[in-house]
Amino acid sequence: MGDARQYFALPSPFAMKRGGELHDAHVAFETWGTLNAARDNAVLILTGLSPSAHAASNAHDDSPGWWEAMLGDGKAIDTSRWFVICVNSLGSDKGSTCPASIDPATGEVYRLSFPDLSLEDVANAAHAAVSSLGIAQLACLIGCSMGGMSALAYMLLHPGSARSHISVDTAPQAQPFAIAIRSLQREAIRLDPNWKDGNYDIQEGMSAASAPKRGTQKAGAGCAGAADIHVEEGGTYPDIGMSIARKLGVITYRSAMEWNGRFARIRLDPEQRDDDPFGREFQVESYLEGHAQRFVRTFDPNSYLYLSRASDWFDMAEYGHGSVHEGLKRIQIERAMVIGVSTDILFPLQQQEQIAEGLEAAGADVEFVALDSPQGHDAFLVDIENYSKAIGGFLRRIS
């Protein structure tokens, strides 16, 4: 059992780490399970760059969530035991205030006037939403990919806010390879002539008048218009830039082993090929194109740019006098599980080891899980069997 999307109105003004502030801002979230009388059975999930708060289906929305196989009654994240919250990142267009939202000061879409976004801002917004539910301390904080970095910030900035932590395929700072890839993704978007310095055509998904009032509300309770931002059909929009950005991402989310095993050098049938002499010829190219087309108009380009840059900026060394290890040692947590995949090129296993060592040095009881899943960074979305064993086992041990 879960609730449909809800909204938490952030304190106004909401100060941002790198300067500036937001007024009348909010974050979207969904919940599953029941919060117990002691309010000590809450599990918070922080997501990667593109997912919404809809991690799993519920009684109000039966569409499959992005972690459907992991979350639910009797599953690894067992909603018969845990009260689970998934918060959509501040800056994401999946219901939270973002560059595609209306700036109440001007009545116009923020676009690039949106303040510089950091993952610390994402963490602070999520913490405010959790606190609004009367939860002083999480039983467990789970962070996946970008959400894992946000989770580190959450625990560092709010000491004692979680008893335990599950770190999933993430990093304490972006390494040069990840920065390079994300830089190319952002460049592809910005160089698309239809980006127009962020002034492409969008459907304004929220007006200043429709922003949620202070506090928490369910969808439909005064939150009309606070839905996802959707791009109008036609109009000026950086389709090509977003397509290339998505393709670059998908390439890094899987491993060379996965690509070889799935596609080898299989060519498309003649009738499936482009007329262009340099067009798609191999099945892997068609696969990437399919992924891109399903994505390009479902995510706001400016929001993508802001969240991508926030991932590059995040660095635990800022909190440890230039040392990641010392920064991690400032995190107060009782127990942790750190999961990594040997085939992950975006967030290498070495970085998972770095997180585990830092949390252990801080005094946490740390379990380190190194998986050999062939799916690379996306393994936590695909290799459900092995991730379920690790995550479900850990959650059973902390209860």
C-alpha cells in the first residue's frame, strides 16, 4: 500500500549552497507501507539523475516503478515492515521545483535563472521533507547512483539523521571519466541550435499560483499543475542534443561485456537500415536510438544540465580538508552496506571501496559487497536477484 505523489513545500526562502535561494519551492515524494507509532521504521530512497519518486506501484498508481522488483510487500525492501519514502530530487522535473518551474518573483519559467544546484541542496530538501513527516531518524537511508552522493551529503549535513545506510553504485566524488562523459552530454545539449540558451519551447507544467502551500499535501489537494513538465509536440526543442546525451549515458551505464553478449556485430536487416550512407547499420545503434527516443521529450533539458553539473561538483574532500577519506570520516552512522559492481565504468568498484573504508574509519560497522554483474552501472536496476539478496539481507539484520 502506498500513497500517490505528495508534495512538501520547502521553507521559504530555501537557501542554496552555492548562493541564491528559492521561494515557494517544493519536492515531490511517494510513500509505501505504514509508519509505526515510534516513527522509527522509515527507509528513505534517494534516486539517480532521471528517475521520479515512483519507485514502485501502489494502490493509487499501479504503473510499475523504476525499482518495482526491489520494493514491496515481501520484497527486499519489505513494505510490510518498513515505511518507505522516495523523494524526487530538487531540480528534477518529475514533480519537484526545477528550472522548468515558474519563478514566483517573475511569473516566468526559471530556465537558466534557476540558482546553481548542488547535491547538498538535494539532500537538504529531502531531509526537510522527511522531517515534515515527524521522522527524527531514519532506520535506513538508501542512495543509488547520483542519489548515493546525495545520501552522503544528507548524513554529513544532518548528523544522526539515519541509523544505517545502503550505498548503491555511487561515488564520494566524480572521477575524471565520469566528469568527461557528463561534460560531453551537456555540450551536446548546449550545442543543439534548438536549445537556444535554454529558451526552447516547453509546456509550463506549474504556475506560481498552483504551487503547494506550506506543509505536505497529496496530489490533487491544492497541487493542480504541479505535475511533471511535458514538452509540447513540435515547437523548438533540442531533440538531437538530448538524444546524443542519452546515448552517451546508456553506453556508460552498461559494460563492454554486456554490449558484446547482447549485440556482438549483428547487423540490421536491410529494410531496417537508414537511407543515409552513414546511418544506422548495426543492432546496437538501433538499440541506442530506441532508448534515446523514449527519453528525449520526457526530461527537461535544463533540469538535466543542472543535475548533471551538480553530480560533477559533489566532492566529499571539501569536508575533509582536501581528503575524501577524512570527509567520509565525519559521517555518523551505526551500520552500512556498500555495494559496487566490478563492471561499472562510471562509478568504479574502487570508489565503493573508498566509501566503505571511510565509513568504517568513522566507526560504522560496514559490509562491503562486490558483485560481478555483467550489466555495469545499471546492474542495480537489472540484476535484481543479487541486489535483493544483499539489500534484503542487510535490512533484515538491522531490524
